Amino acid sequence: MEEKNDLMEKIVSLCKRRGFVYQGSEIYGGLAGTWDYGPLGTALNENIKKYWWKTFVSDREDVYGIDAAILMAPRVWEASGHTEGFTDPLVEDKVTHKRYRADHILEDAGVEVKNMSVKEMGEKMTELKLKSPDGNSLTEPKVFNLLVEAGIGAVEGQKEKVYLRGEITQGVHVNFKNVLDSMHPKIPFGIAQIGKAFRNEIVPGNFLFRVREFEQMELQYFIKPESEEGKKQYEFWKDFSMQWYKGLGIREENLRFRQHEEHERAHYAQDAWDIEFQTPFGWKEAWGIHHRGDWDVRRHQEYSGQSMEYVDDEGKKFLPWIIETSGGAGRAFLFTLLDAYREDAIGGEKRIYLALSPRIAPVKAAVFPLLKNKPELVAKAREIYTSLKKEIPQIMWDDNGNIGKRYRRQDEIGTPFCITVDFDTLGEKPELKDTVTLRDRDTGQQEHVAIAELAAMLKEKIS
């Protein structure tokens, strides 16, 4: 366990040191549960989201993308069940007034909390005389809603209470009829989006795993109710989601499926499966595939008074069933880094590198002159860099330090290829004129590549 915890510490340190992730509001002491993405983190995060959008939306004919507002009418959250069902059991330290999840306190004490009511949790905590992490007495557990409240309106005291959305799902369902009327899709079809969501997490932690502000990537796929095709679609999207996660470059042994037990399922779910990743702190949810039945469209029809029925080619009306495949971009980001972290030695020298898939690496290749004090090498390297960057924007220039330090720096940020312009490029060896040295991150092996072929070769390798 010590080694695994050490891995998490190394990832957090690397993220800060190399510009992947910073603590939110750090110069003011930080704000718990918030993180800011730095230059390389932003690039990696965008690559993950673009890969998801391409796979789930752009490459398909049956999926439509939307981008719904973060603020929604409060009735939306009543209809969805979040104002009454989006809750956790909360206890408070009577001295420090810090709040904790009651189920987490019990689990840390070795208690199995499955199927326990809030009242039973309180009784068990009293029986075991459990204390807070600071050693103080705790209050009785109370139900705590995770929705983040906000107020809108120009007059103080007359502001309307709204919520920052606790999930992006409802943005799809309240626009279901709009998409039907404007795009005229044929069932089965999907509506997808990527967007921010907010949860008033009692105890955020484990870096990017549990946070108060996060980004979701989500597809709601609408099918005919009570159909055999629906069962096939559910299995299809489970497998499709797993293949996408593996496509991030994550090793197969670090991923698994787990079906939710009945008591674990959300209020809307007929069935639910998670794709789990083996983290340093155990197997944890990476992605969810839920059979939502007609819960959402039925509830919104009831609460809004607007018909949410689909009319097929034969004029038959029905409320479609929904298959959801959903996950957090931040978790995909974190799990990708955890899986990609490596330590080895090249030439007897220890190194750290991120074995990121070239598909999502924030920098695809770095170009350097062998020596930065040789104008002819610098000029040729800049020429190659400028030309490559027009075709592959995520190219980096690096002339800081000696060549060994540059390799180590690029390895640590996961750059798959390094391109060195040396005297052979200029014709010191006539047979190698107009070639560069291309180095592979994972193996450290080098090969000479003609400048004229470089862009095409890189495009093939990073696709």
C-alpha cells in the first residue's frame, strides 16, 4: 500500500512540476475540491474529450450533439429526483464542525454499510463509540443534498434559488423534444454532450477523483421500450465504452466491469454497470453504463405538462427507454496518468516517463537543435519546427539544456517522439543530409528519417 500511495504522490508532484494540474486558488491557500488545468493538462484534457466526441458523436450517424446551459429551472431537479434523492449521510465533528460522510466513517471502522438506513448508521456509530478523525464526538447522521445552490436576479432578497447542475444528463432530457422537432431522428438514436457539473461533496479527495467541479462526457441513447433490440443496445454500449477506455492507452489488466447490486442503483436505474480502474486506493468507478428506462422523459412529461412521446413511422406513440453511457473527463485524465507513469533506466541513468498514447499525448513531438549555440543548427531546426507545426499543431520547440536533459523532460510529459537536428542533417555525412534523428519515447531507440517524409510518418504514428 505504501508503494501505491507513493505513486499517487508522484503523479500529483509531476502534475504541478510540469504544468498539468495546479491546486485551485493556490495563491490564496487553495479551495478544497477544485483544481486548475495548466498548459499541458489543458492539452491532454482537450485531447481526451476530442477523442470521446469523435468516437461517440462525429464518427456515428445516429448521435446528435448539444451543449445545454449549466443553470436550469429548479423544477428540472424536482422532476429528475435530485432535490429529494441526491443525498449522502452526513455527520459533524462537535468540536471542529468539520463534516464527514457517515458511511465512510463506518467503512473505515470495518463496518459493512450496504443496505443500512441513515438511522441504522447512527445506531452503529453510537454502539461502536466512533469518533471523528480528530478524535472528537460526532453528531447523529443527517441527510445532506449534494446539489450546489445559487441565486439569480437583480434585487437582493428577491433572488430566485437555482442549482448548479449536479449532472449534465438533464440538459439532454429537457431538450429531447427540441431535437425530435428540429432533427427528426429515427429511433434508436442518441444525444450527447460534454459539460461541467457541480456537487457539494462533503469530503473531496484523491486528487482529481472526487471533486466539487468536474466535467462529464455523456451519451443518452433512446430505444424502443420492451424490445429485444434494447437488450442488444445495452450490451453494445457497455462494450463500446470499454473499448473507448482502452483506446486511451490504459492497460487491460487495470480495467474491469462490475454490475451494481440492487441497493447501489440510482433511483432511475433498472440496471447499472461500472467500468472500474485499479487505482492506488482500490478499484474505483471510471465510467457508468445505466439502463434508465423511461424515468427521465416520463418525469419531465409529468412535471412540465409537455408531451415527451416519440411517434414512429406507423403513428404509434410511446415514451422511449434510455441507455446512458457516462463518465468524468477528469477521472479519465487521472486514470490515464496513473496507468502511464513509468520509471526505468536508459544508459544506466534513471528516468521517469509517461507512456501516453500518441493519440492523446499533449505534445506529439518535440524538435531541437543538437546545440543551441550553433546558428546553422538552430535555423534548420526552426525551419523544420515551423513546417511541422502547420500540419501538426501540438509540436514543441525545446533548446533548453543539453540533449539528455531535453529527452528526460520530454519523456516526463509523455511526448512520444523527439526530433533532433544535428550536423548530419546539414550534410556532414552526405548520405544523411536532409534527415533528422527521430527518437522513440518508450524504447529510446533512434532512427534517421528524411525531412520530406517526417510529417507523414508522424501523422501515421499519432493517429
